[in-house]
Amino acid sequence: MPIDINLLPTSYNLQEVRVKKNKQLERLSIIALSLMIFLVAGVFLAWNIQSRRLVQIKAEVESLEEQVNGYKDIDGKVQILKAKLTSITTIVNRDPKFETSLGILSGLLSSSQVFLDDLSISENQKVTFGASAPTSSEASMFFDLFKSDSQSKQIFADATLDAITGAKDGSYKFSISASIKK
Amino acid sequence: MFISQINLLYRQYRGYIVLFLVVVVCLVIGWLFMLPKLSEALSIQEAVSDGQQRKIALESKLKELAFYSQDESILDEKLRQVDLSLPYDKQVGGLIFGIESLAQESSLSAKAIQMAPGVINPLSKSTTGKAGQVEVQVTFEGSIADIQLLVSKIKSARRILTLKSISLVANSKTGGLAESTIPMIAYFQSAPSNLGDAAMPLPKLSSQDLDLIDTLSRFKVYTSVGQINISGKANPFVK
């Protein structure tokens, strides 16, 4: 006996399914349209609220700016005061140790038989000085003192002694150069 | 015949047709009205947020300004103290008098004072600009100890001066007195030509700043040497 494998609905049933499907789609359309309307209304509402808020904020900011401009004088004074203090701090912190270098050198010279002929402390923190000593050993002893003195060691580095030469007056001239520690 | 076929098709696929039309309408509304308005609303929101931040900054600045205005004389005094150390302009006259005065107090004689043309940044247009510099090269005569004293006095002189270098030559003819050439740098900083945006925060004066003002106020002012009497003459071309 043949088996009926046609599972399709009858023509009546087919019509009913179509009507049902159409109704479902119409409902879906209405929902989509309503959602769209809500969305558009929401966007317009948000735009409106934000626009009003912007107008309000602008007015508040303008009023505050006017008030701040009323204190222009004080504003300028505070700004220049701070700027000058910042500049002074920067300038003062760039202490090139001239005073300390001179002090140490002066101390070393006064405790020896050496006399200073010339001295130069340059911008790039280099000390060079020429001096005269009664004997060559006094000159080399001074150089040793310059290198070994505790205070001198703290401030000067890379000390070098140039050749000791005898002068016409019987003294010995020499020059020492060193860098000032930062 | 044709119309009845269309009617039949419409009845059969009415749901799909309506849904298609709704989708088209939604797309048109979204594209033409909603998206531009949404983008506008977002940019307005951004502007509102910026405005709110500006408002907060202005309110805070206004509070600080109102605080300073309660006693403006304190601010004026601080400014006056700082101005003595770092004036608004070069004030060369006062500077030279000051150097001479410093030399006198250190038992040195200023043999020559020369202005170097190395003026850097003569006008700072904003407060963030660097201080301008005036270089003065001075030749002194005196002992090393006196030069040392001068250097230490410069460090506590009211007008900020820095030394560029020191060079000295001992002169046996002058009994051990050395002639030294010292290039000095004096500083100045002009007032800002504009204050910038009103909402720009007011710079804070830290405790270190207040300490610095206090320290500066204890420094000695060297501006003039004794009493200067200028008599003048009627004809500038006749001796």
C-alpha cells in the first residue's frame, strides 16, 4: 500500500497560515514603526534639552568671565609675581661656586709661601691660576696641598700642574688648572 | 485581470509589503532626520561638558581672585619685594650705582664699567617667558680677599646678579693689589602683554615662593652711592 508523504497543508490551511503570517508581520511593522517614532522623539528631546542647557551654560560662563575680567589687575599681579619667583629660583639655583673656589684658594695660598700671579674662573667651571714660589719644591708642595686638602678635594677635580719654570727674580713660576665639581 | 492579480498578490504578501515599507520609512527618517539631529545633540553635549569644565575653572579662579582682592596691599608688597630683585626693565642706572656701591663696601674700586650688548629676550610677551639679561663687565682693583668679599656680597644683594667668570692679575706695582675683570649678569622681567584665557588657572604661590620672598626681603639694596647732586648747565655745547 502506497504511503502519502505530502506534508503540505491543504489549500484551506495554506490560506489560514498566510493570513496568520501577514498579521504577525503587520504587528512587527507596527512595533518597528512605534520604536522608530519613540527613538526620533527621544533624539529630538535630548537635542532640545542639551540645546537649552548649552544656552544656560554659555550665559553662566559669560557672566563668570565678566566677573574674572573685573579682577584683571590682580590676575596680572599674581601671574607676574609667580613668573618672577620662578625666574629668580632658576637664577639663584645656578650658583657657580665662585665664592667657595676663591675662599679655598685664598686659604691655601695664605698657608703657604706661594703668591698668586693671575687667576681665572671661567663660565664652564674651570679654574686656572698662575703662581710664584720661592723654590721649586715649594711649588710642588703647594700642588700636593691643592690636591690633598680636604676642602679643596670637595670642590676641585682633575687638577693638573704645568711645568715649573725659573723666573729672572729667582722665583719659580707654575700654573695649576682644575675643574670645579658640580 | 492584471489588477486582480496584483490584488491577489497584495493579499497574499501584505505583511511583507507593509514591513518593507516600514523599513524604508524608518531608514529615510533615520538618514534624513535622526542621524543629523543625533550628531548635533552629541556635539552640543560635548560643548555643554566643555562649558561645565570652563565654568568650574572660572568659579575656582574667581574665588582665588576674590581672596587676593580682600587685601590687595599684601600682594602689592610681595610684588614690590620681588621687583627689587628682578625689575620690570633693565634699570641700568640703578644697576651701575649698585655695583659701585657693592665695590665700595668691599673696599674695591671699580675702574671701568662696560655694558655688554648681550641682551637676551628683551621683552617677554607672556609670564612664562624667561627673564631678560643685561651683562656688565666691571674691572676692579683690590686684594683677593676684597674680591672674595664682593662675591659674597653679590650673593646677598637685593637685585639678582650672577657672575659669568672671574679673571684677575696680581700687580706687584700696586703692592699686591689685583686687577680683576668680572662680567656680571643682571636680570629683568617685563610684565605680560596679555593675561591669556580668563579660565586659565591662577598660578599657585607655594610655601617655597613665600620663603623666597622672605629671604629676598632680607637682602641688602644697593642702588645709589651717597647723595648725587646734579646741577646741570644752560648751554650743553659750551664749557
